[in-house]
Amino acid sequence: MADVTDLFRSLADPTRLRILALLRAMELSVGELAQVLGQSQPRVSRHVKILIDAGLAERRKEGSWVFLSLGDGARVDPLFAMLDRWAEIDGEDPWMLADAARLAAVRADRAAAAERYFAQHANHWDEIRSLHIAESEVEAAIGRALADRPVGRLVDVGTGTGRMISLFGREAQHALGVDRSPEMLRLARVKLAEAGLTAAELRQGDMYALPLPAGSADTVILHQVLHFAQQPAAAVAEAARLLAPGGRLLVVDFAAHEREELRIRDAHARLGFADDAVIKYIESAGLEACVIEHLEGGELTVTIWAGERPEAKLKVVA
């Protein structure tokens, strides 16, 4: 355990407190932190190292980028509870308020870039996906993963052209696809109508704030969506929120890779995911997690991870 004196020493610089407040909002690269803080990357990196050494932040290298996130919750949660209480007494720090505004601009720039990409590629999105690995293999593997029980109420997050609804909607008690892109939803409606799935529902919504109540789904699918997420842990947690007891989440995405051009050319926010990272996302969301299958082939490997909401335990009254 870190010495308490060293821990507070790591917080003695206001820039480091600002960094923690930003990481509380979302994962950020060192460059993005420098942009929001208005400081050089070397200077920000020195501050980040001190926070990492104190266990207050974590560093993850991904291709040529380095992403930062908060450290273990058991260490940082008491810190934020204290800071929040002081803010109630003394008011919000003006530097942190300004940082939050600049962070909103960073988020808006990211979202706009993704929206432009989706709008430009909506008509051949399925074709782009199939370039990475044979989509038929992935779909067959998803079918195997879902074959052991009824699909029940199905929610497909980031539904795109509605392909998951087309494949599994007929087996579902109710099928709903959510996507933030109007262009995608327009295309999905056409495709689902062609497939005869007129009862399937489509809604515009954000993966971080799904327009559905907790416990409203039995099966949730995140198919080739997570690598676009700036906050993958938050996206998984929001998907998990929808699950009723006994419900399951399937995350289908690329294994970790080094294809840096996908970040620029195809707007990928993450270059795939290691198993332990996704398992951590799922378990942190309160689900029991496992790796279902690695699908090698083509230029990239696709992995299927699963999470299950434990059944509610009945209280025995003596």
C-alpha cells in the first residue's frame, strides 16, 4: 500500500488534480490531456507518471497512442468523495470548470468525426466489416453462443444496418436496435423491411445513455461497436444495465492489434481489445464474464466475450 504522505504529495500540484478530474469523466490520451490543459505533452507526461506511481491513474499503450484512466476504485473513490464534499462547501474549482468545457469540445470533435465517417460509409458498412474477417464466420459463432437458451428480449447496441436483428430477431420475444446515426437507422429500416422483420423496433440513441429502462433485456449484443467507443468501460456498463437477472451480454470485437491506419482511415478509437481488458469491463459492470471464442482469419482476429447477470437470490424467511 502506498504511503499516505506520498499519496497526498502526488496530489500537491493543481494540474494533477485537474488530470484526475478529466480522467474521471473519460479515458484520454496524453495528447488530449495536453490539449485540454493547455500544456506541453512532456509536462503532462511528468504529471501523469506521478499519478501512476501513486496508483491514482493507469496507463495503457495502444499502437502509437497512450491512453490514461483512473486507478483502482478502492483508492480513487474516497479521494473523489472528499473532493466532492469540499466542492459543496467551497464551490467548484474554476480551472476544473474550464477544463470540463474544453473536454466537451474534444468530445464534440470526436463525435463529429465519427458521424462524418458513418454518414460517408452507411451504404457499404457491411462490406467494410467483411474486409476484416469473414462475417459469415462471426455470425455463425454468435449463433452458437446464443443457442443454449431463448433469446428473449433482444437489444442490439450500435445496430448499424440492423444485421444482428436480421439474424436473431425472429427468435426474439422482442427485438430492438439502437444507433446514434440517422443514416444507419434509415438503412436498417430498409434492410429489416426487406427481411420481413417489420415488428422489429429501431431507436436513435447513444451507447452511453440507452433509451431503455434497467432490466428490460434478456440478450444484449455489442457487435463491432466497442472499438468506436471513447469510453469502452462505460459503454459495456450501460449495456449491462439493461440486463434482467439471468440475462447475457455478448461483446463481439477485434482482438488487440497494431493496425494504426484503422484509427485514421476508419475512425477506430481503439485498436482492438485484450481479453483481460474486456473481462474487466464486464466484471466491473456486475456480470460474470468469460471468453467465448477467438476467430482467427483475414487480417484481424475477432473475439466473442460474454457476460451474464446472476440470477436474483431468494431470501429465506424463517
